[in-house]
Amino acid sequence: MIEEIVSIELPVHEKWTVHKNRLAPGSLSGKEKRLSIVTGIHGDELDGQYICYEVIRRINSYPEKLKGIVDIYPDLNPLGLDIGSRGIPMFELDMNRSFPGDNNGAVAEYVAAGIIDNIIGSDFCLDIHSSNIFIKEMPQARLTEENQNRLLPFAKIINTDFVWIYSSKTVLDATLAYSLNNMDVPTLAIEMGVGNRINKEYCDQLIEGIFNLMIELGIWEGEQISVRQPIISTEGQVEFLRSGTGGVFVPAVKNLGAIGMGTHIGDVIEPITGRIVQRIESPVDGIIFTLREHPVVYQGSLVARVYGGKKE
């Protein structure tokens, strides 16, 4: 059942309206577990659109297997999605810096508060993101150190390749995931792919993990599948590789995954002189889970992230 959860009038006869689709068994006992799947906070994140479609399609194909409630919020930032903008058009705001919001606040805060109010009460929430247009991300779950004990068991069964555990002090407290976790709704942030694109392979991988999670929560009937065993990291074990100068980045690796110390990751070139101005190599043995997708770089631009620890 599609429901309107929050709406606000905008200039020039427009509205900002957020909907959800609730999927539930035909008869409810009141004891059902509830999973919320949220995406579209950024308008350039499109993987979540396909994931929502496919999860709904599969549930509708086998309604007898649904034993709990699945609330799907595919598009929290419809204005951004309409024009492929990461932020909220007109307001020039990152919506994921507006939570938990304020029912008496400005437009973005009012919408954020309505979303939070509707998600509260969920037994679990997945906050699904793509990367931006500049970098490509390996499918990964992200959580903070303070939520590690509660969230890591779920992160291990969601079928990602990588779990990144952040230091709590580095996480912005105005994000949806941070706010919900502080309100006692266990929430995993998922990151993958690249902005304004759909990576179907990555999406299909995560969809299998979502149904595995639903089985674990008692929301879906079936046997849990064999999922990928993700590499578990902490923030201190991740190397950030940045461009030391401006130019055009040309990658030398074709895929994200295992690399060795000294592996040639790519070059920053200077087209007018035909020179390589920076050769970028991996400083450690490990896996490359982030790689520059947009060729133009400036001094300090992120080129890659490499995890140098060992698989647990």
C-alpha cells in the first residue's frame, strides 16, 4: 500500500512529497517485525531505485512468504532525482545533513522530521546510497564503532564485500543513519556503485543480502543463503590516496578488489605536455574498494581508498 508520509508546499505550485510502499501479510497479529528500506536521499543515487523495484517485485511474486512488514521509501529527495542533483535544488542543501529534523523548522528540516517520525518503530533500517559521480565504491556496509556490537552481525549477512567501521567522532550527527541509531532503530548505511548510474551486478548482490536479512529477522520465509564473507575494517586501516596536483586521472586497474603493495593504480597526466605528473601506487597489500571515476582531478582530490588489513 502506497502512503504519503510527509508533504510541504513549495513556490510556483510545487510540492515536496515523500511516499512509502508498505508490504505486509494479509492478516496481522501485531507482533510482526518491521524492516524499513530507505534510499534516494541524494538525487544522483540511482542504484536504490532499481533495488526498491526488485525487492517489491519479488515480494509481490511470493506474497505467502512475507511474514513481517517491509516499508520501502524509494525517493526521499524527489526534487533532486528529477534533475539528477545530489542535493536539494533551490535550497542547495545536502539532505543527509538535515536529520533528525524539526517539525517547526525550515523546509528540509520539516521533511526530515516527518521521515524520522515515520521510520521510528522499525526493528531495522537499511539506508542505501550510491557513491557520487566522482568515485566508484565496492558494495560495502558502514557503521560506527559505538554501534559495532549491535550492527556488525547484520553487516556480515547483507552480502557486501566490505564492512567499514568508522571512528564515531568522524561521523556527522545530522545523517539519517546516525540519527536513527541514536533513536534506537538499528540502521546500516550501504554504499556502492557510482552516481547517476545503475550497477545491476552490485544491486543484485545487495538484493540477495536484503532477503537474507529479512529471513534473519523473521520477515521472509525461507532458508538463509550463502553470502559473501566481507572484509571487516576499522578507519585506521584505510589508506586515502589523493592527487598531489591537478590534471586528468587515468586508472591502471580495471576492477575493485585485491591488490599488492606497489600495484600501479593510475596516473595523473598533463595533456598539454604529454607528461605523467604523478604515478599512483598502492602503499600496502590489501583491497582497493574506492576508485576515482571522474577523470578531472585537482590537488587533494580523492583517487582511491585501499584497505590494508587482513581478512577476519
